[in-house]
Amino acid sequence: MNLRDFLLMAVVHVRGTAVVVFMLVILHECCNVRASPSSRGYSEAASPTSQMDIFMPGVVPLKHDQYFCTGKQVTLDTNLYITMLKAHAKMEDAHHMLLFGCEVPGSRQAVWGCEFLGKVCKTGLKIIYAWARNAPPTTLPHDVGFRIGAGTGINHLVLQVHYAHPFPASKTDYSGINLSITSLTPKYLAGIWILAADSTQRIPPDRKKVHIDVECQVNIPKTIYPFAYRVHTHTLGTVVTGYRVKNGVWTLLGKGNPQWPQAFYPMDQAYAVNDEDFLAARCTYDSTDRERVTKIGSTANDEMCNFYIMYYTDAQGGQAYGECSNYIQELTDHFPMDSDVPLPPNPLLDELHEAGHDGAIESNDDLVPVPKIVEEWPASALHLGDVGGIAVDGRQSVHVFHRSHRMWNKLTFDERYNLQNSYRKPIDGDTVVTLDSGTGSIVSQWGANLFYMPHGITIDTHGNVWLTDVGSHQVYKFPAGGAAQPLLTLGVHFEPGRDAQHFCQPSDVAVHSSGEFYVADGYCNSRIMKFAADGSLITQWPVAVPERINPVIHSITLAEDKGLICAVVRMKTLINCYNLDGSFVQTIQHDEFKPQLFAIEYSSNFGGVLYAVNGNPSLQSGVQLQGFTINITTGEILNTWKPLAKPFQIPHDLAISPDGSTVFVAELKNSNIYKFQAESTKHQSVRKDAPVDTAAHKNNVVQGVAIPIASQTHTAKLRANLETDNVKEADSHQGAAGDMSASMIIMALLAVPVLLMIIITVFIRLKRQGRLNGIQSWMTGYQPPSDKFNLGNILNRHHGFDRVSTEESDHEIDPLRDSDSDVDEYTSPVTKA
């Protein structure tokens, strides 16, 4: 907003003839605006340039490495062009921010969790800007802009913020970006080309120099002209270099210290990159102080290797975005000798980095405790039938769903999955057993004459027991403790099918806190079905296409805080994760999962991990059966675990205690149930906050997910107790306040013209200094270290260090692209080792 617009708005809203006349005089003198009957409102159409703010609406990250997104729709009536981007954030709060253009955003909510790129945008994802480490603003050269709006595929702008650590409950975040946008078509389009290493790269421990290289040959319709660059790694990075390779000649585009403020810095000149030229980048790391292998990944404990190129190209037919993560050995062998030589010290940039005191607490994956077998548990032998499933409730009780004397063999079903007549009598023994988690002794049993071939069991947050019966092809919901009749029954008795009313050997259930639930349908149909709490079908989607060997969907688990539902494809030995609406997010696959992967369970502890167990039903020799702890975000196996004296034989299902401290594994045969205890939880990477009033927060807090709090109400909510304590004191002074009210009103009315004169004086001085944008930072409370607003600075000018500028001396290239959104810049739909 400029001074003219500000004063026009003030004229419309301020009442009082003397004040209006005074302000019109100021408008006439400083802005060449005369009084007019039509000057009754404010319109951005009066100027081709306007401002857009994209800020977090007040979020409270409650876990390490959380990602939140918020977005704004872009007008589709015309093209708009972004000419400047200015971050309003502090590195001690926001680890990094990324601005994306989307055709369809990941959500229509005010704020949503977005660890994965599939959650940022559903379609049409393009990266526009990044910020990290207190980088300054970014202004594009004259006649250059990022095109958005009609016909560009950028219908929405989405801001993603990565929070490295949890906030205290009393703190909310409003980090964001201010954009300058114009409707005037520039001569050149701005674009971003990203060279980023993929997830297969590893950095070994205790090495002084480790290289990771990225190279690609460009295929572009028009010449691009790189003019600025930005580098990004995490803490191990020492130097990143980028090159253009043309006809065997290497030209340095940029060289940066990734520990300095991660801004876009200008190149020596604008270099031409033509079709079939090569781009190459090298990241150098120092891992001498690290004792573990570090992978390229999406958390603050991983590393990244990104070289961003900001360029301009012809507005007619030019390509606005590009990326590559290739490795070309012929180029790697010819990197210049000085590509890994660090830059000399820069006291100012070093000081700015230190001033940010990032202080990122390393929630090392190494610190996720390894489950250790608890010997001599249960205290006495259990006499159970074949175990279908196991679950743990909120009181730490263990529930086992078993088949009593019944067994599943090749004669149990016909070729169309119908249960044979000889099995169509319910099991007459109890099939649901509740165990004391401390001793393993039986507490209660139920379930006789209800089931035909038990399989999966799930306990929801209310203690309800959900069971799947592959024999009857049905899913049941029972109250806690069991009952003679279920609360809810889905599926048609003894009828396998593929439509909305039928299941075919359903294997598992996962229940959301909202009451919605998901069914793995399972052995025959290989699909996930999502239901409302009343049992009505919401949606369904296939997990795998049936092949000659049916890819059984054997187990599912809900990561509610991540917004994911994950499923085990048993014979394919992989895990597929989806958004809660069924859109695909990622696949996790490792050779260690073979020969078959049987079960998974999610725990929100330790930053969010999956526990899994493999099996060997065909009894192949040389197979190692074990449990796995997996980072759900990156797909990395964090640790493995297994019993010592008595190895796994046929593990079939597993369950996790609510606090993540205990893992139970149930084997199909021999009544074997194993208990594993975390060796230590003192290093737990998820912060344990003090207890909160769940009644007051139940509509806002969901296990570390964003807490959107309206700006006009959040202070009152956080300070409710304080206000209650002060009620009596306020009442005691009510009479005195009434006596003074008339005087206060008169004083306020007299002060209004004086206050307006002061504001107008400040705005005039801001205009002369070209710092009107700074007022927004002052009002929102966010001050980039390099551009702090201070009233004294307005009245007493002082010019400091100009960090970087483009070829135009009046343009400053600032930091806009932080790739720390580590997940956003690092994305691989399939994580495979």
C-alpha cells in the first residue's frame, strides 16, 4: 500500500470535518490528489501493483519436524506477476519456508499438515520461492516476474513452513511471506531450476570431505539466463558449487556457504544456458563429528544437496520451471579441482548466521529406542488357537483375537472364496482374550459362537472392539468387554463380493478419532474402504492390481497426526501410504522386508514411526524374521529387533502401547506372543508437554497438528485463567472507572488529530526512504534481521550494509528459496533400499 492509498482510506473512515480537511491538504501537497465526490473508497485497480500476504494463521507445532501449509487462491481472470518476495519469520521459529504454485492445493482448510509434496498440492506443483536462516528479501530485476493466474496452472499459492521443534503451548506462529504483484506484463518471465540430490545418496560418518553431485542435460524451448543462485544443505554442508557445462567448458554459476543466510545471491553476470547444455552442482560435507550414516532426506537430522538457479527467459514460449536429480559419471569425473574448497570467512554473514542461533535440537533417528525382548513373558503358558490379530487399548490391556480349535487350510474356502459348509458353524470356544500387559495372565475371555475365521482386531479410542471375520466376510463393532450382539455389522453373511455392500475376506480395520473408519478388504479385493461412523460408505480405492499371486492387503494403520492411512501389501513386501481421501502419497519398500511383510502399526511417538514385522509362511531357508522401526516420513529403517533365545517362527500381527514404550507380536501358531520393551525413552524425540485442559482445547488440538486460532481470539484463549483471576480486582475499581470515563473520552477525542498528524509524518518519511513495506513487518511483529522497523530510524537515517543487489543497483536479491522444507525439496514417491 502506498501513502496515497493509505490517506484515501483514512479520509473515508475518519469522522470529523477538521481531520478530513487536514488530510486532504496533505494529499494535495504530497500525493497530487484533489478532493472529489468519487473519492469515497479504496481500489487496487488504481495501481497496477498490489501486495499479497500469505501468513500462517496461528499454529502451534507440537512435535519435531512438523510441516504446515496454508494457501490463497489466485485470480483466474488474468495473468499476474510476482516481482518481490519478502519473508516475515525468524529462524529460531521457522526452520524454513517454501512457496509453491498449485493447480489444486492439498487442502481447502485454513491450515493443514503437509510433510509430503503430495499434501502440498494435489496437482500442478511448482516451486516459486524458498527462505531459511534469516535470509533477506528477494527483488527481481526490472521487467522480470513470476507469472501466476490464468493459463499458468498456478491457481493457488501455498506456503509450507517447516518447524524443526515443538513450541510451548502458549506460543503461536504467524510466519509468512509478503508478495508484490503486478498486472503489467514484463518482458521476461522469472523461473527456478533446481538441482537436488535424490534419496539414494548417503554420507558416511567421520569423513572430512564427502561429495554428492547432481548433473543433467537441459531440454528447453528458449534460452534461459541465470542471474542468481541459492544453496542449501543442513548442518554438515561446507560448500556448494554450481556450473554450466557447454562444449566441455565449465563455467562457475555460483558458490555458496550453506551455513550463511540462505538467500538468492547475484551471479557475476547473466549467463546464457541453451538447449542441450549441462547443469551441474556439487555439495561437499564434513561428517567428522558424526558417528552415523546420514541420508538425503526430509528431516533436520538428514542432509540435503540443493542448488537453486533463478533465471529469466523470454515471456513468449519460455520455460518457467525446471528440475533434475540425475547423476552423470562422465561429468562427476571432471568437476573443477576447487569445487570443494570452502569460501573464505565473511564476518558479516557469519555474524548473521550466529545471530539466528538456529538451535535445532537433533531429534536423531538414532535416539528412537530399540525394542528389547521381555523374557519370561507371559508368566505362564497361554493355550490359544491360531492367532489372527492383537491390539492394545488405552489402559494398556492386550487383546488377542484367535481361532480356538479351528484352522485355515486349503480346504477352508472354495475357488470363489466361499466358506465350505463344514466350516459354517460358529466357533464354540471363546475367541477374544484380554491379557494383563504386565504379567501376561488372562483377565477375561469372550466371543464364543460368534465367529467363523477370526482375523483382525482393533480397539478404538472409546474402547470399542472392531473385528474382521474372513469366514463370514464381515466386519463387526462390539462394545468394550464384548457382548452377545455387535453394535454394528458390515458385509453380507457368507457372501463374498466386490460392491459397496460386500467384502471378500476383510483383514483389518483402522478407526479415526472422528468415528470414521477404514477397512482393508483384504485377501480378494485388495482395496481400502472408508466409512462414516454410521457405516455408510464414503469412498474406496485399490491398493494393488490383482495378479496371478494375489497381493493381499494384510494390515492397515492410521497415522492420524500425519493425515495418512498406510497399508501392507503382503506378497509385494511393501507399504503404501495414502492421504485420508485415498490419494497416493508414498511407497516404502526394503529388501529386508522379504519374503513377506505381514503387519504394521503406527505410533505418533518419536516423531512418528511405523512398526512392522515380516514373515516366512513357506519356510524358506536363510530368511531372517524380525521387527522393524521405520520413519514414516522418510521410509528409513531406524532399527530392527527380534527375540533372542526363541526366534520368530510365523509372526502374523503386532500392536503398540499408546505411549510407544511396548511392542507386542503375535505368531499365527503355537500360542506365541512376544513382548518387547523400549530400552529407554529418555531421549524421546517428541516433546512431552505439560498436561493441558483437554476440554478447553478439544476443538483445536489434535496431537501435534496445527492449531488454527483466529488472531482476534487466540490471546484471550491463552490468557483465560489470568483474566479470571483479575475479575474481582476489576470489579473493585468499576466505580472509579465510571467517574473517569467522561474525562477519558474527551482526552481521546482531543488526541485523535495529534495522533493522525504523527502517523502522517511517519508515512511521509517512510515514503521518502522507500520503506513503506517495513510498516507491515512492524505491525505483524515479524522483523527480518536485515530490515528492522524502528521509529528512530525514520527520523534519523542510517544506511547499513547492502547484502546483495542485482545488476540494477536499486534491486536487491533476497533469500526466498529455502529448501529446508526438507520434505518439499526432497521428494521421492518410492523409498526403496
